[in-house]
Amino acid sequence: MNKKMLRVLALMLVAMVVLAGCSPAESPAEEPAVETPAVEEPAVEEVVGWVPTENVEFIIPFSAGGGSDVFARKIIEIISKNEMAPVNFIATNKPGGSGVVGYTYMNGKGANDYIMATTSSSFYSQPITGNSPLSITDDFAFVAHLAKDPNLFAAKQDLGLNTLEEVIEYAKANPGALKFGGTANASDDTILMYMINELAGVEMTYVPYDSGGDILAAILGGHIDVCAISPSEGGEHLAAGTLIPLAVSAEERVSILPDVPTFLESGYDITHQQSRGVVMNAGTSQEVLDYYSDLFQQVSETEEWKTFLKENVMGDVFYNNEEYVEFNTDLTAKYVKFMDMIARNQ
Amino acid sequence: MEALLNNLSLGFSVLADPIVLLYAFGGVLCGVIIGALPGLGPSVGIAVLLPLTYGMEPAVGIILLAGIYYGAMYGGSITAILINTPGDSAAVMTALDGYPLALKGQAGKAMGMAAYASVIGGTISVIAFMLFAPVIAKYALVFGSSEYFALMVLGLASIAGMTGDSPSKGFLAAFIGLFIALIGLDLVTGVQRYVFGNVHLYSGIDFIPVAMGLFGIAEIITDRGDAKVEIDNKMLKFRNLFPNKQEWKDCLPHIGRGTGLGFFVGMLPGAGATIASFLSYSMAKKVSKRGNEFGTGLLEGVAAPESANNAASIGAMIPMLTLGVPGSGATAIMMGALMMLGITPGPSLFMNEAEVAWSLIASMYIGNIFLLVLGILGLPLFVRVLKVKAPILNSIVLAFILIGSYALENSLFTVGITIFFGVIGYFMKKLKVPAAPMILAIVLGYLTESNLRQALIIADGSIVGVITKPISAVILIIALIMAFGGPITQMIKKKFAV
């Protein structure tokens, strides 16, 4: 009888292991699409230079289901579906410390041609605020930049103000009165508020929340006055008029909110979007970076990728390895400037 | 009323398809199994099984996910009662009386009561959900940071009610818990607190590995010579799983209160099932005549938190579906799933996607029935786990716990945390320091602090502005009475008795 029980329990254990193995956190994409490395038949395409011969570990420094996770898994899906690479890309979630755990894990592998990670705003903010042992410029090699997330500046309904101009006038007349809700204490949302404060000459007060959902609950309940939120999170409340969209932080209007102007159109030189790219460890050779840069360029040109960006309200901005390095220098400088401003205000 | 019935029949018409029913049943079954595994709660369950819904009809997909969701809510109580290892955080309070009941040889009864309480709590909440969802959704938003802060203080005050024989030991555990909640980066300024340069500590210590260590591992390494779970074939008889008249009489009021409280707390974005079960347990202990016997194995101690956590899980769907504001991790993932299926939750959901919304409500009724069937018929099977010899059972449970803790973040660091707190838990057991207040303090500590800080910023730094808002003031006064009411009345009694 005990034997029987033992068998049942053993079976449960196996089920558990299988379950853990299948969890989105760990699941490798699919069966190998091409089993033999392409090196063996270089005649078909003009294969010049380096080609991967091992599976690539694709680090997502956040948990399954988040923005970075969806972004990374789509890239991997496109590569594997279209057989763009002779090896598999294996998504690995390493959440913790706002991305720092994932990046330090990658850093621990040294210059390695088969490990890379996605970036988002905390890739910049954590090292600059001293909350990461890594350095943006010294520890990473920049492969390719694939997308930008626009931010939406919105106001609560009962503030009774409907345009950016009106909100700024109100803020000028009442310094410190407007409470601005955003995610975390040194994020893109924080930067957006300080940019508005600086360029419009106003003074709003920042209230940090844990997530977009919390911000939404706070502004709908009237506990904060204005907020930064992703255009997709605002969702139905924008259509229903319970949340008033004021301006988007992209260079151009976003497709799901065709009536909402950009800050630029409204006469404020404010553009700031979350940058999403792929990085490797410093010391990776140029030909390896070139290979992956070309690969991600192919991904970015597919119809699937364009649809994905549209659905997720992300801007289609591709930079290859060279352009990304240059863009990164500017972006880092911008983060340094505003993180410093944030720190002085706290 | 007629419109309501029409809507409901629209919902049930989707469920008339046997395949859909099968999905609903499969969802509940998977949920119960996942919920029973240590460390895996509803959010993990939904995230793991999410890919199954790809390509399904939206109505069917959401019915499956909802089944997993409330199945897991119940499943957590199975291991809490049988092996003192809560399957998820919402079942922590169930272990307090459920495990002593199992030690007394009444595991079957405890699990039966857990199932009945869950189903009653769930069903009443579904009715409330159906009748009031759109109206309540608006009022839930009245709760801002100040009100949440007050609610969290109320939760912390309830520690006084769960400390057992020695309040000072309970408070000691709670303060250690509050300290643990401080570890990590400061929400407002980003300053590092007690992280000692370890990147794994930047985002703080999650309470799930702590709970698995304090309850699960500590239980395994403690010598159980004196605490042997007796099992008697007679108690597995169907009749014995049904509480007798007296027990119903004792438990029903607690189930009623637990349901109301759980539904209300669940509805508030950010509060959720865990806090609902904490509050319900301590309220039951306060109002019960046998309050001081709580923790020694009372069925009421199982009924109160179990009805509350299932009621909360239904309540939490209200802000998610009607406002697009998820109130918990699990509902956030469900909302993502809905959006993936092409449905945007929000004020117009009930108009634009009436079929999906109402078939979800209909599935909640059916799902609760499945839950009862599974809970009662599966019981003899679950309880038989206890017949396995201790060394074998322990090693299997340990394996579950370690895999579960690794799967949380794909990291050995969380496994280390689990083992570390297992050792701490061993000493706490030996020193008779209760573990529940520590878990509660870890959960509430972070929420208390972040809500207070937000409220202070909003009130321009004035603490008076935070505590004098009408709702927060009322809640804070209740909290004060809860914490100090007992000792003060005793003092007064002493003074006037002589």
C-alpha cells in the first residue's frame, strides 16, 4: 500500500518538474530548427565572416509576462520561425534588482559570443544612481536597437483641464500643487516630469508607485492630478474621457491616439522614450556584433515585427551596431543629467 | 432584474457546450494541484498555463484561467492543513488551525470545512459580483494611499490577535518581519538599505521563500516525535467529512463575516486575498467566544480565512474587469491574458463583450460546484498522503519546496533564502516564537511604508493630513481598539472589580 502511495507521489514530483520546466520563465523556444550548423554549406548564401555554432542564451532581466519579456520572446519567435539563424535563441528570465541581477549574471560570463540581454530604462538608471556594480560604457557592447516606448502625459478628469497648455498654466499659478504619479523613483516617468518642470518652468511633485496599474487606480480615484502612463495602459479610460490625454513624449503622434499631440507640436522641446535594444558583454569582437546586428535588422524588417510593435504601441526605431553606439552615448548623457537633477531634488 | 436573467442565460448558454465545461473542470483541477504545490500560487499557475489559451475563443480561454485561479485559491489549503506548508500566501492562516486539527486526527474534517467555506465564500461573492460590480468598482477607487496605509496598520494591529500565549514573542517575530521588509532599495529615494552590495537583495526579500522556509522546511527538520499526524480510515468516510450540526453552527457566522470582509478587501486594488485571510482570521479570533482556543485546532480557524480568501479572489476581479485596474498579481496576469485574447477590460467590457463577461460569471457558479465536488471526492485521496512514511514524505515535500523556490526567480539565491529561513524557523519553533506574525509583517511592512510615503508626498508632508482623512481615521481608530482594547478593558475591570 505504501508502495502505491510512493508511486503516486513520485508521479506528482515528475509532474512538478515537468511543470517547472515548461514554465514560460524557462522554456527554450522550440526544437532546433536547423540541426547542422550552416557552416557546413557556405555555398548557398554568401556567408562571410563569423557564424554562431552554439545556442544563444538570451537574458531577460525581468520576470515572465512583462514588457521586456514580451519583446524578447517576439524577437526569438521571429528568428526561429523564419529560420534566420543556424542556432536557437533560448529565453532566460533573470529578474531582480530592476534588471541588475540579469546584467550581472551576463557579466559573470565574460566576453562570450553566445549570451546577450535586452535593455530598458533601468539599464541606464540603475548604474547611474549607483545601484549597479556595472558601468554602461565599460561593461557592455551594443548590438542593435529595436524599439522605443512612448510615454503619455495625462490628467485626471475632475481637474477640469483639457490641454497641455491649460495644465501648464495651472501648474505655473500653483507651484507644487500638482501631484504627478509615475512608476518607481528614478524612471522614465520621473525624467518626463523633470523635463516638463525644467522646460515649462513649472514645479510638480513626483509620487512614485509600483506599477502602471497602481498609477491608474490612483488617478481614477482622484488621489493624484497628473501622471505618466503608457498609451496602451490608459486604454479605455482615454476613450471614455475619465482620463484626459495631454501629450505624448514621442517625436510623432502614436497610432492608437491620433488626436493627442506630441510635446513638440505643443511647442515644448520634450521627447523621451524608453529605449529597447540588445546588448552583449564588452570585449565581444566586431565581427560577432556585426553578425547579430544584421540578424536583428532582418527581424526588424519583417511584417510580423511591425505588427507586433503596432499592437504594443512601440515606436519602430532600428539602429544597427554602429548607430546604436552613437545613440547610446547621447542617451546615457541625458540619463546622467536627469538622474542628477532627481537626486538633488530628493 | 429581467435583463440580469437574460444576461445570465446568455452566459450559461456558452457553458452548455460540454467541451467548455470540460475546460472549466480542467482549469479547476489544474488550479487545485498547482495551488497545493508549495510556492506555486494562482499567479504562477495562470502564467504557466497561459500558453494553453492561445487560439481559444476568448470566452473559453477566460473560463479556463478563472478555473485555475479559484482552484489554486483552494488548493493552497490542502498542504497547509496536511503538512503545515501553505501552498500559497493566502493559505498561511489556514495552517494555524488546520494543522493542529490534522494532528488531532481531524484532517478530513478540516479539509472538508476548507472546501465548504471556500465554496460558500466564493458563491456568495459571485452573486454580489453580479449584482453590484459596476457600482462598487467606482467606490473602491476612493481608497488612495492614505486609506491603504490605514488598512495596513489595521492589518499590523491584528498581529496582537494572533500571537497565542506570549504576545511579546509574537511582537518580536513581527518586528523582525518589519525589519526584513526594509531590506532593498527605498521606493522614494532609491537609497540602498541593508543590501551590502548584493544585487539579489536590491528588490528586497520576497515573502514566498520566507514562508516556505519558516513553515515548510522548519516543519520537516523539527523532530516530529511528539506531533504525529494520526490517520484513521474511519475519518475518511464521506459522512465524517461533513461537519455536524454544532460545527456548522460554530462556523457559519465566521464564514459569513469572512466572506463579507474578503469580498471587500479583495475589491480594493492592491490588498488581495492574503491580507483578506489575515484580517478575517484575526477578526474571527476577536469575536469568537472561544477566541483563546484559536491556534489549537478549531474548525472556525479554518473556515474564517478560507471563506475570506476565495471571496477576495472573486472581489479582485471587479476592479480588473470593470476598470482595467488589476488588484493583485494574479488578476494582473489574467488581464494580460484577456488583452492577448483581444479583449480590453474596462468600463465598457460589459457592453462590448457581454458574452465573455457573462459567461465568466456563469462559469464562476459552475466552477464553484466543481471545486466542491473535487474537494470532497478528492479528499480521501489527498489525506492518504499522510499515510506515507515520514522520511519519504519529508524528502518529497523538501524537493517540492526547493524546486518551487528556484522557479520563483530562476535563481539559486531564493533557494538559499528558503533554506536560511528554514533554519531560522527551526529555532523559532523550539523557542515557541510564532511564525505567522513575521510573514504578515513582511507582507504588510512594504505596503505600509510605500503607502505612507506616497500619502505623505500627496499631503505635502503633513502626517495630520494623512490620518485625518475620514476613511483612514475610522480605520485607524479600529486598529487602535484592536491593538490596545484588550489590555485597557482588563485594566479597567481590575480597577473596578475590587
